[in-house]
Amino acid sequence: MLLRMLKENYVWYLVLSTADLQHIPWNTSERHCWSQKENELVAFLQLQLAEAINLQDRALIAHLHETLRCVRLFNDDGCRKLFKSLREDYQKRSPYIAYLIRCRQGLLSTLAHLDRLCVRVKCDQDAINNYLVSVCVRVFLEKKEAFLLRFCEEFKKLTLADEKQDLVDNFLGKVHAEMDNDPIWQSASANQLDLARVVVERTVMARVPQCALSK
């Protein structure tokens, strides 16, 4: 019997000591007459039980059912003593709770700072990658200078837009095929190759005079 009573007391103390006690009214002296079966503590526990059921927390559901059973056995004086004990326990833990809140705020601030650093590192990484790809494209096209000059000369001679488009597509197709076999791009990633093709196209079209495009 004693073991059972200790177990029951431990269960309801565990539930009440881990609850958010800021929602429980502490001013018991101004309260009206207590109702043994229905008081604000029972209502609070019932709200906790509804939330536990919604979250499917079976262990907490069992603890709350047992706590409700025990609390309903208290008389008015017992409820007042229980509130007084909870208030004193909460006041004793208040400095530690404030410390935990400050620690959490510090951790959240650190996480936000780390997130900003990650974004900055990502931006720097993208900028470095773009510059590296641009340099590699420039080195690659320098080896294809004669091929690029012939393309420009052929492009100037054309007058129809469809012919110009076909010439550009064929030229870029050949350049892309040679890029796949070039040692510079053997260890490049798929994203780097895609970016390199875009840079090649921009570089090639920049070499075509504007007067040729308007013909």
C-alpha cells in the first residue's frame, strides 16, 4: 500500500512539476469556494490531457489520467496546499528557468549567426566557382582561337537569321563536344560543365560584331 501511494505521488508530482505553471492561478486567497470535483487545476490537467491525446503521447496520457484521479480526491484544503507547494516549487526554479531561457536565446542567436555565415560562404563559393569556370573557358577558347575566327568570318557573310542560327548551333555543338574531351574539363562537375557551356556561348556571341547581327 505504501509503495502504491509513493508511486501515485511520484506520478502526479512528475506531471505537475513539468507543466507550464504560468497558466495556473496562484492567487488562491481570492478564489471562491473550491469545488472538489471541478476546479481550475482539474481543468488545467484536462487541457493537458487533450493535448497529449492529440499528440498521441501514450506515456503522458497515462500519467495525466492517474494525476487527475489523485487530484480529484483532494478536498478544498488539500487543493490549496497543493497550489501553495507548486507555487513555492516554481519560485525556487524561476532563476534556473530564466537561465535556461537566456541559454536558449544565446543558442538561437548563435544558430542565426552560423546560418548567415553559411550563406556568406555559399555566396563566396559560387563566386569563386564562377570565376574559375570563366578562367578555364578563356584558357580553352584560346586554344580554339583559329576555329573561333573562322566562325566569326562565316557569320559575317550570312544574311538570313535562320542561317545564322544554324551556324551558331553547329559551332557551339562542336565546341561542347571538344570540351568533353579536353583535359581541363575532365574533373569538372555537371554544374560546372553547364556553367561553362553558358560562358562559352556568351563569349562566342560577344566576338560577333553587332553589325553582323543586324544584317
